[in-house]
Amino acid sequence: MQSHFAQARFSRRNFLTTSALFGVGTITASLRGSQQPASAGAADPALIEDLVAAYRILAQHEVLDGFGHVSSRHNRSANRFIMSRSLAPELVTPDDLIEFDLDGNAVDARGRAPYSERFIHAEIYRARADVKAVVHAHTPSLIPYGVTSVPLRPVFHMASFIGDSVPVFDIRKTFGMTDMLVSDTAKGRALAQTLGGKTCALMRGHGVVVVGPSIPIAVGRSIYLDLNARTQTQAMALGGGKVTYLDPQEAQKIMDAGENRGYERAWELWKSKASRP
Amino acid sequence: MQSHFAQARFSRRNFLTTSALFGVGTITASLRGSQQPASAGAADPALIEDLVAAYRILAQHEVLDGFGHVSSRHNRSANRFIMSRSLAPELVTPDDLIEFDLDGNAVDARGRAPYSERFIHAEIYRARADVKAVVHAHTPSLIPYGVTSVPLRPVFHMASFIGDSVPVFDIRKTFGMTDMLVSDTAKGRALAQTLGGKTCALMRGHGVVVVGPSIPIAVGRSIYLDLNARTQTQAMALGGGKVTYLDPQEAQKIMDAGENRGYERAWELWKSKASRP
Amino acid sequence: MQSHFAQARFSRRNFLTTSALFGVGTITASLRGSQQPASAGAADPALIEDLVAAYRILAQHEVLDGFGHVSSRHNRSANRFIMSRSLAPELVTPDDLIEFDLDGNAVDARGRAPYSERFIHAEIYRARADVKAVVHAHTPSLIPYGVTSVPLRPVFHMASFIGDSVPVFDIRKTFGMTDMLVSDTAKGRALAQTLGGKTCALMRGHGVVVVGPSIPIAVGRSIYLDLNARTQTQAMALGGGKVTYLDPQEAQKIMDAGENRGYERAWELWKSKASRP
Amino acid sequence: MQSHFAQARFSRRNFLTTSALFGVGTITASLRGSQQPASAGAADPALIEDLVAAYRILAQHEVLDGFGHVSSRHNRSANRFIMSRSLAPELVTPDDLIEFDLDGNAVDARGRAPYSERFIHAEIYRARADVKAVVHAHTPSLIPYGVTSVPLRPVFHMASFIGDSVPVFDIRKTFGMTDMLVSDTAKGRALAQTLGGKTCALMRGHGVVVVGPSIPIAVGRSIYLDLNARTQTQAMALGGGKVTYLDPQEAQKIMDAGENRGYERAWELWKSKASRP
């Protein structure tokens, strides 16, 4: 995808400036020449607020720790997404947010280093027009389902978004021995392919990526995927492996009925706790 | 059951007004025409205080999270019960409480959406004159006992209220493929039937319902049912499935002796912690 | 054992008065007529401070919850011990403490109800001159070792006080079907017999009793017994039951070397955290 | 190794004075006569700050509890290291730090008792010129891997520093029945031998030692070793023992790429939380 270098006129109310700074840190092979992607303009302040809250909420729930990240597609452009600079989730503030194009180029990094795995987000936004928010986490409860042959499946109604089971992306299959990081376009593309049209995908020996049509939904799914994994692990131990999962039709009906009302009820609570010191 | 539309005279001290507003949100098939159930009057302020505290206590104990609810039968009428509007438990205040009739119709919703699963509570109050409080939770430790064939049984004296074992309600058996929610009278009635005369019933792939003759007892049972489940899971793993449970006679003697003094000692502590910010 | 009714002269600095009030609540069969045990006098303020702290420390470590209790032998008399009135551990203050004789009679209850299981403490003080502090807890991690045939054994050096393994008291063996509570002298005596000369004993389907020559040691043992149980459970699951425990000689050498210096280092930390609001 | 007794001239800005006091508490056999090791001078204030923070961070993560310790090699001398006096980790302040030589002799204890297991640190600094920080912990999740024959191996990328698997030091093999403490030079030397060139070693029935080229890296490794152990335990239970670990080449590539950037991102967060009351 070519970047555009239009000199868009932006009012002073732009959240992100258009100064031509490159993201420092990892420069990927996909960066062709001196690309200065243009900003899509100021993002919706409500989206910014939710994105910053998402980092904190997921850290408070121990879905994220010092590592991992959340992003949102820009409300003004399908070709832009927003995520923090490389920083522990709990420390993220609006000033840490950077706008990126789908090649992972920062619009205006201003010397701030981006996450090396922004390509997880970029390639999913490219592949999935329906996705508006992405979470990448190292949540411990999920690791066992990526390093054994046991599929992660919905044991309770709060995890209906899993559908049948969660696919597993093993970077070794396509790329052999690596440092395990999805740190370029090709790896991001391979992960997006494993994700397909689903709501989440495990990353063997690494973590998970979870997507959604909004920040609250991506966050809610991340929290309940963790809870489902812990619960399935206990159920399998208790039942000697013989567990009654949600029937795919049940899962579908729950999704059709609004998937826990988009986690509205919980989102309100989580946001209120995220703003406490 | 027909609702009554008596124009009762209420003093200003009524906790709930009698304005003729319907509960918004899910309108069930059991609502016949424009029903405006009459209020039973102001509920006992001590009951209101305990009910609000119950929501917070159960959230602090992680029995409830952003979902789940507690209700109390109205002290003035066997045909009325009180629960919050649709809201995360930790956020519930007295102003969020709504009075309902046993068909799940709100007396005075004032635009506040009720929980879609209020029928869990309504039908139990209808079936069980002895029950004065009901808790519906998604407590993770309990899910395995609803999705495997392993019965949840009392491993220690604090769970004597289980009796022999906890029955399991599987909505699929009576209603086939659903969105898993007990969101109407028929489903509530089926759940109440599974509960029978017992103190709790698991809901396969969903959670649990716990009942009691008072709010402190329903809350105490919910907390100790969770603890019992976690402990039984560990005991079964340790003992290869061979575990000594409470003998039914032991369980009965504990109940006869006052069932942990109605959790008085703990309730005092829990209430004091619930009121902290 | 006969109680004495000496009219001791006490200064105003007595921590406990000598008013002749009986403990309300459970009156045991061992109370012969109107017994007013004489007080041993004011207990050492440092001991009172440590005892109150012990209740809070054990609650903060989740060894105790709303139930369970701690006691200390009176520094002035081997025939007296001190514990709280019936109250959740976290709420205990110096004013809640009651002095008892070894028959479980309160010196001066002043209308405060005692714990019905004070006989656990009384009979151990009677049987064990070396014991100066007793903890009774329902700690969940310990229950599996009382309800399966798996012995609780020291997996790490912090649990050397276990010796070879922890004995199990099953009230059913001597008393048949009961409400599981050690609520009289005969039951207390049977439990003390199972404890023998050891540092702790499990109570099947109920909890544990832990003893020590001082409050810090009884508290330290209670905390590390819980940790050892959780760790042993994991080790057994991991190793398919094949675990290397502390050799009895190792355990003995650790005890001879001072058993973790009497938990001094940790006690200082625990006390400082117990005094925070 | 001989200690030096040079009378170095120190400015008033020395962090540690040169008063000739011996460490009280355990005096080891390796102390020859009245040795007063000379100080290497004032340590870098940034190092002191990080060392004090490390104690608190590891306690907040429950890697350390009331026991365990952290040290740093002195920035001015390879023959000196710094650790706290014998104190619970959460209570450590700069004034509690003591400088030691590699025989475990305190430069200036000023009546403060040292940790009896300082020899764990001393002998590792002696054997490993690359090591600049050492952590000794009793972290419960690690104990099972030292008391069963199951090797602790990297299940996810955050534990690449494990390499193939973590060696186990069993004090019984070389020293027979002991009190399990590495409380002298000979035992420290044996542990250092088991550690070899690795990043960590388990201590059977006791805990772990973790090393690193800096304080943040030793702390990061301690935290992620705990997380890896918990995760491996779950994965083994889930997968019936059949788990896909990091390939040694993957582990190496992650190390070569900077091992999670030296935990920088997380260290910033951890330090900020350690300074809160």
C-alpha cells in the first residue's frame, strides 16, 4: 500500500501534528524511502479516552503486564490506527499515543519509540475491515493452549465469541527459528492469516491477539478469554478431559443477541476503576 | 399471576415512587398489556442497606464481577422483590434499586433498564415462600461442576448448606439451543424446578443461583460455595478423586445448629469493608 | 479442674477487670455452677499488642477469614489464656480480649460472647506446658490433606516444623455425627490427644490447629503451613506423586538452628503492615 | 582469597564509612582473624536506588516474602558487593545496605546483622565476572521443580534466559544432612558450581538463585521465572506432560536480540510502583 503525502490542512485542534518525524526504534524493511504518512487528523477524543483506559483496564485485570499493547483504528481513516509508544500499559497517557499507517510507519513519532510488534495490529487492520480494536497480550493462562494440542473452547457463555475454538499461530512453521516477535509486515500478515475471520488467535509460546469492532468489545473479550482459559483448565482437570462446551449454536445465539451487550455494563465499571490513582 | 392496579396511597417516605413507568429493556412475553404493578411501599431501610452492601461484598469477594445480581424479597409483600437496575454490582447504590412483581414487571423503573435475568429471582420467590434473598453469579470456580459430571459436594463444614450435592440446571435440556439467559418466566420456572427445595443450583456453562432466608445468609452461602468448589477441585486432584465429604448427618447437624450462626460474624466484617471507598 | 475464686487484689492498671460476669453464648457442660475464675492480673501489654496483631496478620495472609481465632497463654499464669470475644479476626481490638481458665470459663466476659471453640485452645494449654500460643483456622489449602489420605509433609525448609507429617483429627471417629465443632472439653481433649507433642494437627473437613512457644512462632507456622500445602499440592501434580520431601534429619537441624530465627524477620514486617488502616 | 586492609582515604561523600566493625550474627569459618575489609568507596547512588527498589519490587510481585534477598556488585570494585542487613525485603532502605567482600565479611556493619546466606551472593560474584546482580528467593512456584524430576524449561518467550532447563542444586548431595542454608563459603561455592554459566539455579526444598548483568535484568528474570513455572505447571497438567517448549535456537535468538530489551519497559513501571507507600 502506498503512503500518501498530501499536504492536508489541519486545524489546531488536531490531536496529532503533521511534523515529518519517523518512528525511531525498529525500522522495517517495508519502509520505502523517507515516508511521512499523512495524519488522518484529530481522533475522536472519546476514542482516545477509551484507548488509554483500555491499557490500564487490561493491566488491572492482569491480562497485560509490563508488556503487551492495545490499538484502535482511527475514526477518520481506515488506513490509520493509534497505539501507544513503547511503554508499559499502566503508564500510558494520551501524550504517548502515536498514529500509524498500515505499514507500521508513524505519522509523527516525535522521537518516541514505537512497539516493535505494531505489525500485529497493522496487518489485522489491513485484512479485516470489521476490526476497530486490537489487543496483544502475554496472558499466562492462555499459553498452555498454545503449547499443547488442547484447543481453547468456550466453557461458559461469557466466551461465546470464541466460536468453536481458538486458532494457534506458530511462527516457527512459516519462519523457522526466530526471536518469536511479530516485528515486520510478513510476520504480521502470517498471523492475520491464522486469525482469519475469528475474534482471537493464540501465538505459540508467546501470547494472544484479540480483536473487536470497538475498544470495549476487544477489552471485554481479552478479559473473558483469560477467565475462560483458567476455567477450562480446571474443568479438564476435574472432568478428566470430558467437558461440555458451549454448543456452536448456543455460541452463535449469544453473539446474535449482542454478545453480553457489548460488555457495556462491565466497561462502565472498568473505566471508573481505571481512572483511580 | 395477575398484577393489581390498585391506587395505593403512599407517603413521601416511600423509597420507591408509584409513577407509572414501565421497565425499559427486555419486555417479556409475560407482560400483558400496560401493567403497572403497585408498590408494596417503602422497604425497610436496613434491608436496602444490606442489599446494596451485598452487591459490593460479592464483588469484593470476586463471586460477582461486572455481571451477576442480588435481590431481596420486599419486607412488606411476598409478591414483590427488589434488585438493582442493570448495572455492574460494584456500582450499585440505593437509587439504582427497582421494585418488581413476580412476573418481573418493574413498579417504577423511571427509565432504568432492568436485568434481563430478573426472572431467575422472580420465579424462585414465587416457588419458595422461605426464600428472602437470591444471588445469581458467574463465579468461575463453579463452572467446572456444571460442565463435567462431577457433583459439587461439601468438603468442609462451612458448606454444609449444600446438603448432599448441588443440582445442575442445563437450559439445553428443556429449551434446546438458546442464548443461555434465563430471560423469561418459562426459563425462570424451569430453573426454580431444578433448584427445588435446595439452597443453590448450578447453571451449566453459565453460573449459579444461591438462595437464603436473609441477605447475609444468601451472601455467606455464595462466598462459601465458591471456596468449597476451589477446595474440592484441589482435594480431588490430590486424592485422585477419593475424597471424604461431609456426611449428610454432619451437614444436617450443622444446619440445625444455626449454619455458622447465619454468617453473623463474617457479615459484620464484610459490611464494614464494603463501605470503604 | 476446679476454678479458684480467690479475691485477688488488682490495681487499676489491670487489663482485664475481675467483675464476676459469665461468658454468654455457649455454656459448656464443664461449667460447674456459678464459677467466677479469678483473673491472673494484667497481661503484659506487649503480649496483648502481639495477640491483636496476630489476628490481623493472619487475616491479611488469608489464613483466617471471617472465622478462626488466635490465643495466648497468660504471661502471669499457666492456667489462664487470652483470646478475643466471638468476632471476625480483622475486627479484633484490645477491648475485645477475654481471659479464660482452662475449662473455657471467662474471667470477665462483660456480656461479650466467647468463641464456641475456645475449648480447642483450653485443652491444648492444659496438655502442653510448652505451648504459649494457639491458632485455629479454616485455611482452604489445608482441607484437602484432611479429607484425602495424602499426608501433609514438608516440601521446603520453611515448613520444617511439620516434622514428618501432620496428624489428622477426625471428630467422627470418637464422637460420631456432630456439627463438627470442638465446642466442649471432651472434644478439645480428643483434639489435643491427636496433636500430641506436634506443632499442628489437621481437623478433617474443618481446618487446622497450630501451636507454638510464642505468638510470632504460631503465626509464622500458620502462614508457612498454608504455603507448604499449596506447594505440595502443585509438586504432587507435577511429579505424579513422586516428591522429595525434607529429610527428618534436615527438618530437625532447621528446628535446632532456631526455626527461621523464630520468624523474627517476617514478624517485624507483618506487624508493620497489620497496623496500617 | 585474602582480604585487603589498605587504609584507603575516603571523602565524606562515601556512602559507607570505614569504621572497623564486624558483622554480628553468623560468623563463618572463612573469617580469618580480625578482618576489616576496606570499602571500595561510595557506590553509585543510582545503583543504590535500584537495589533498594529491587527488594520492594520483588516483594510486591511475591517473588520474595519476609525472606530472601538481592545484591549488587559494587560499581567501583569487582571484589565488593552490596546487600541489605538481615531484614524483610519490603522494609529495606538505603541505610540498611552493607558492603561486603567476597568472603562475606562486612566492611562496616555498625552492629547490623547480615543475612546468613550472603555466601550465595559472594561465591557467585567470585565465580562469575559477568554477574552484577544476584537474587535469592523462596518463590513457591519454583519449589516443585526442585523436588520432582521435572525440569523447569521455557514455555514462553519471556523466559528465554532459562536456555534449555534450570539446573538443581541439592545441598544434601555434597553436604549430607544440613539446615539447608547456604551459610558458608564451601556451600556457596558448591551452589555457584551448579549454577555454572547459567542465569539461574533451583535449590532443592529451598528456593532459587537468579543472576544478571544488572539489577533490572536479575529482577526481570526472577519475575518471569516465577511466571514461567506457574505456566509450565498448568501446561503440563493440561497437555498430559506433552508441551512444546521454546526451541534452544529460539531462546538464543531472543537473548541475542536483547532479552526483552533488558526489561526496560517493565522496570520503569515496577520502579514507579515501588516508590508508592
